[in-house]
Amino acid sequence: VLVAESGGGLVEPGGSLRLSCTTSGHSSTLKSMAWFRQASGKEREYVSVATPGGGRIIKLSVKDRFTISRDNNTVWLQMNSLEPEDTARYFCAARLAGPPTPNPDDYPFWGRGTQVTVSA
């Protein structure tokens, strides 16, 4: 399974970005598709996950600003009211089986990430 993210960039505080994640190389519906982020010098952290059945879970600290959506094996992350603390490389991850989970070790398929920089 190949995973590819897009949509990152430089945005001013208060701005918005919409990240996209597409997948290929498989014929079945992926189970959980998740977004993680990793800021420079920090560990990778969970942001959000979407299931094919419509389940949507958002990290509590961003739930009022971020929204995850999904259509088959494509997932998006709409990020509004961005803050400098949101600056990080954002990764999309997927798994073929199992419940949604915030543990990055549970996801075998990863993209290379897309950089989001929030700065004036």
C-alpha cells in the first residue's frame, strides 16, 4: 500500500490548510486512516483517525479547529485557526485491519509527510 500526502505549506497564524492523503496499491478498503504530526525535536503524535464506517476521532487539543473527512481510501484533514504550535510534518498512516488506534506502531503503511509551517 502506498500512501501520499499533499497540501502542506506556509500559512500565517489564524489561517487554514487542507491536507489530503491518497492511497494506492491495494484493492480492499483500508480500515483506519490516521493523521499524525511530528514537530522538530519531538516525538510523533496522533492527531486524528477515520474509519470506513464513518467513525471520526480527533485529538482533544485540536478538535475545535481540525476536521477529518474520508471518502473510501482518501482522507483529508481540514485545519483552521492554525497556530505556530501546529507547525510540524504531518503524516498519513493506514492499516488494513483492526480498530482505530492512536498508536503509530499499529499502522504499517505511511506516507513521507507534508510540512506545515505556521508563521507570520
